[in-house]
Amino acid sequence: MSHRFWNICGGLLLACVLWVGCDERPWVSGKADPKEENNYRQAEAYQRMNQYSRAVEYYQRALDVNPRNADAHLGLGIIHSDSAKLPEYGFAYYHLRRYVTLSGRTNDLIVNQLIRATGLRLAELHADTIGKIQTQGQLEQMRRENDELRKSALSLSNQLSSASTRIAPSASSLLVSNPTNGTIAAPTRAPSTVPKAIDPPARLAPRAVEPRKPSTPKTYTLKSGDTLAKIAKAQGITLQQLQAANPSVDTRKLKPGVEIRVP
């Protein structure tokens, strides 16, 4: 009975070893080139035929099989970063950064340029949202400052009113007895000894925030490679201010030689 038990255990162990050695996905363990995986090869073929939707589908399948397939991340990043293909700049930025991490090619000049360009494009697309958040924060700060000024003015007014009440003399302290006829009379007062009652001060109004005076706009002539974000940074203004000053300018079609307004 014991001999038969050990034979069964040995057979199961041998079957496990054979099953692990015959893994149908050797690229997962690094024993084969990930580019030889069927889904990846199919994606490359669709990309060469400009069928980008199908290429994206098969690149995703290749990542499902092997999540560490750096070349599949690179293929997705290139497709999504091209505005003429399937522009999804958030996906492009993620897959390009993932490619650099998995491949270790941190000095790849072309990929790094794509990452920077994709990041700039994301910033331009979401500049309005960022500007609204900044403007809302400034308004909230102005409201808080105005409330603090109003409280300070009210506190100062109350202190001055209390001080004037303490300084004003009471009427009873000014009456003295007349020794000649026993009647009560008001004494003559030396003008230099009795202080006059101080009128309560008027309430201070909160300081109003003065609006900024608009500055005279100037112009800038576009050059090759210019973007609105780059121009705004060089001029020391925000991208939202530059876009507001040039509402008719299409940020995707900037032509050299065209003049734009700089607020």
C-alpha cells in the first residue's frame, strides 16, 4: 500500500514538472521574444495597414497575455499620441511612460520627445479647467480677506464707542452746593480742566477691493514651433489670459508670421 502511494505521488510530481515546462506562453517568463506573440504580431500588421482601431485591440490583447510587453505599450503610445490616428493623450502618456519603465530605455530621445509633447498637449486641453480652479481659489481668498477687514472695522468701532462713554462726565458730578443761600447751583467750570464729550466715531466701511486697471495689450508674431502655452510662459502670463485675448485663434493651427495679442 505504501509503495503504491509513493508511485502515485511521483507520477503527479512528474506531470506538474512537464506541465510547467510546456507552458504555452514562454514570453511571460522571458524565454521568448514578446514580439513573437501572436496578438502582438497581428497588432503590428494592422498598424502597417493603418487600421488603428484593430491595432489597438490586438495590442491590448498582447498586454492581457503579457502585461510586461514593453513593445505593446510603445505601439499603443505611438497610436494614441498621433492626432491623425486615435488621439487619446492621457493613454499615450501612460503607455509611453510604461514603455520606458519596462524597457529601461530612459535615454530614448524619440520616446522622450513624444512624452513631453503629449504632456504639453494634455496641459493645453485642460488649461480652461485649471484656470477656473485657480480663479475660484482667488475669489475665495478675496472673500475671506474682506470678511476679516469687516470684522476688524466693527471691533475698532465698538472700542472707540466704549472709550467715549467712559470719558464723558456724568451730570450729577458737575453740581455742587452754594454756601450762601443753601441752593444747588452749577459751578463755573474752567475750560481747561473738564474735557469735552467725544462724539462716537462713524462706523468704518470695509475696504473695497479696487479692480485692476487693464494694461495696454501688445502683439507677438508667431514663430515655427510656438505653442500658446510656451508663449504665455515666456510673457509671464497664464495660458487662460492669452486665450481670452485671442478668442479667434485656433490653438491646433498656429501659423508662423501671424500676430496675436499679449495682454
